[in-house]
Amino acid sequence: MAGLEEEVLARIERQRKLRPRFRDHTLTMAHGAGGKATHTLIAGLFAPAFDNPALAPLADAAAVEIDGARLALSTDAFVVKPLRFPGGSIGELAVNGTVNDLAVSGARPLALAAAFVIEEGLDADVLRAEVNAMKEAAGRAGVAIVTGDTKVVERGKADGMYIATTGLGVRDERVRPAADSIAVGDRIVLSGTIGDHGTAIMLARGDLEMDADVVSDTAPLWALVEGLIGAVGEHVRVMRDPTRGGVATVLNELAGDAELGIVVDEDAVPVRPEVKGACEILGLDPMYVANEGKLLAVVAADAAQAAVDALRAVPGGEDAAIVGHVAEQPAGMVLVNTTFGGTRIMDMLIGDPLPRIC
């Protein structure tokens, strides 16, 4: 049996090393879910077409250097439905989502640009509320919204509104996160409970007939990142913001980029009972459910506890935990040590179980 398992793992590893090729004839919701279809679309179509050194890492933000200034640039679009949900709204999400992509790239956010696509007939009070939500979120994140654009489309074409934001940040000299710096023995650290945002969206839509006190975790991450860098900056290998596709997809991306294995201890992953219960009802794994205010970091083993202590000292990081480690094998794959004492493969997200969540 062991020989058969090794052969299967070897075949999977060979398949994973092949460069993705985008061959689909039409686009589906799965192409925007953050999982396998999204990865194939980006790596198989966009990356080859726009190939350049800044894009090549396919990170949360591009590293840009201008006259010696080390900057980071990121952009994102937000199409969440409903526009307002427990714990946040599309306006707050549009700010936090982009400043967090900068933060996990090791950059302090400086400024944002915002573009609005507004549907004809939208109540002006709804727009006014989201503008105010963005203003408040930008204030909390310590950034200014310095430029933007507005378009209005026909009724029924934009689900109320879409918002796209672009962020500029300055990279912190104390950390240089890169997936190729991950080493065997490194630890996987999470800043808190997972799946809160996606579950809050499900409840807001009425997808679940249950009464649960779950709110989105949408929040700016720079304070957590700065605390982590201040404590163990030189030992931080890479940081990520596990949004679409959840923690599972991010770990698969890191394992593939580093060509190493990642092993997760299921019991160590912090999940709220309400989130776990909602996911069980829908047959979902919280590891694949989106987060909008959580930090995932890979740090050197001897700095892992100091990293957790630093995160727990910052508001929003009280539930930080070490949830796994990096192994030599199986290269490019993620394994989970389950609650029941077994081991399973945790692949990238397939399909789109939670559409329109960010």
C-alpha cells in the first residue's frame, strides 16, 4: 500500500509542475473563486500575456522601485453581494482588501485610488453610506483616497455598485517576504479564527436558516504585520492575506512556489463554533472559506512562538496560533493531520461554493 501511495503522490507532483494552460471556452463563476480555475486563468492567460519581472512572482502586490524608493502596488475589485453584511460593507471591504494586500507584502499603505461602477437607480443614500464607510475605513488604515473614477451603467447591470481600488505602499526594509525563502521546518502561523467573512455573507444572504452571531472579520492588517515585523522581521519568510479560496488555497500556492510540503494540524486551526456549524450544514470546509482580516505567515521555527506572542499583543490577533509546519515531502502539496488521527490531502479550491463574497 505504501508503494501505491508513493506512486500516486509522484504522479500528482509531476502534474502540478506542469505550467497551467488556459483552455476553457467560456468563463464561469469558478474562475473568480480564487481556487484552481482562478489559478489556471491567471497563470495560463494573464501572466504569459503581461509577462514582466514585477508581475512574475504573482504576489499580493508588485514590488516597484523608483529612484531608490522601494514601493508596492496592488489593485483589487469588489463585487460583494449583499452590499452590506454583518460586520462590514462593500465600501469598507474595498479599502481593507487593498491595504491588506500591501501589508502582507511587507509594505506600509500610503494612498488609495478608487473607481466606482454604479447602477442606474441606486438609492443615493446607499452610495452616500458606502462613501462614508470608505472614509472611515481609510482613516483606520491610515491612508488617503487621493484619486478615482465614476461610471454609471444601465439598470440591472451592476448589482447596485462595484468598487475597484488601487493601493500604493512603501516596503519595510526589515522584511523581504518571498515564497522561495521558505525552508523545511518553518512554521505556519495564523493571526486568528478563519472563515468568519464567508460565513457572515452566507448568513446575510439567508442561505442558512440559522441564527448565529457571526460577523465579517474585515479589518486592516498593517498593525498586525508591523507587530510581527518588529518582533521577528528577519525570520518572516512570507505573509499572505487568505481571502478568496481561504487558507487552503494560499497554502497550496505557497507549497507549489516553494516546491516543499506543508502539513497542517487540524486541531490547531482556530475556528469559531458558529462558523464550524454553518460550514457543516453546507458541507464546506472552513479552510476554503474567505477571510478579510486575517494574516497567514510562514516563519522560521525558532521564531514561531515569538511571532504568535507578537500577534496576540495586537488587537485582532488574540487568537493567533501555530497551525502547521513545512516538510520536505510531499513537494508542492498540503497534508492535514485530522482530528481523527488520519491524514488527508488538502487541494486547492475546486468550483465556487461561495460566489460574490468580496
